Amino acid sequence: MGVYKHHYEALFRDLQRKHGRLDDETVTSVVGFNGGGPVSLSKLETKSIYVTCELSLYPEQRVSEEGLKFELLSLGAFDLLTCRALFTTIGNLSMQETLGHDHTIDVRDVLQSGEPSRVRLQLFSECEIGGERFGVYQVVPDRGAQNLI
């Protein structure tokens, strides 16, 4: 448990420095991500900030174009339920495809009508932990289309 705590303290240091300490409770489900369920999320609910807290530790996750194992972040762009669906889909995609900064992902099959049909990844922060590079990509609604996956 200590290794995971150290990992996420380092990985989320910039996020917490800019926006405040994340809540103690993590949003999880009975069936975990590795069993086909939704990703686990850390949150700062008062600011509608949600960030995945397991993806970067899966050996199956493909390293991003920037050479990072990574987590996904929303800074108030999406509510909790949307983040769970959206981040689970992108998390699954990250196990199959190489993603990275400025990549646009078609999410029209994931989000309800009225939501954006595409999202863009933007590198929010990066750090080194135990000699490996890790990062956090912010997921934002997108209106244009380039590097579409």
C-alpha cells in the first residue's frame, strides 16, 4: 500500500499544489477496472475535479507519445458519472493504442447527446517516479478534429 501512496502523492503533486488536496475517499466499484468495471477515481468534489488513480500502474497500458505511463483528469469539464464512463473508455483505449498530447478521441458512443462528441488530451503534468516517467493528461471537450482516434 505504501508504494501506491508514494506513487500517487508524487504523480498528483502538481495537481494538488494548483487546486488543493484531493478528498480522502476514492470512487470505486465492486467490479474493478481490471475485471471490466469502471476506473477508480480520486476527486476534489467541491471543484468538480476527477482524476483516475490506477491506470498508470497497469503494465498493459501503452506508454504515451511523450513516453509516459499516465492517468486522466477533468478540471470541472465533466460530472462524476460522465468522468467514470469517459475515463473508463479512454483507459481501455490506452491499453490498445498509443495516446498523447493533443490527441482527439471520438466519444460519441460513450457520452449522451448534448455532450461533446470528441475530447482532446492535454498534458497537465509529468514527473519521474523510481526512474520511470509518469504523467497526467487533462481530458477536455474538443470542437476540432486532428489526430482523431
